[in-house]
Amino acid sequence: MKVTLRKVGQAYEIYVPKKDLEEKVVEAERPGIWGGVIRIANGWRFQMPEMAAETPLPITVEARKLGDEDA
């Protein structure tokens, strides 16, 4: 699923165009945003792609939405 990630202050926000949804990232599996699982404010979880920590934002990437069975 294509998502756009941006940084607002010290927090990350994610926008999902297909759902017209914009939410804050509330939890990240890794210290950075890349390569791990993130959870957004509405409870959805995404597997983020591996990218360099200094990747400029905003950026649109392909992230895999995880369901409850992927927990």
C-alpha cells in the first residue's frame, strides 16, 4: 500500500491516499522509522521498507499493512 511519510516536529505522520487517512505514528519497532513495524493512531500497523535513516521527508513508499494475524 502506498503511504506518504512526513515529519512534524519530533513526530512522524503517515498519509494513506487510498483511504484519505492521515494519522500520527504512535509506536515504532525500531528507533528510526525504517525497516520495522510502526503503529499509527487508529491502530493500523505497517511494515516499513528498509531505507537510510537520513532519507529526506516527505516521501511516498510502499508499506505492507499488517493485519491481526501478523502480530
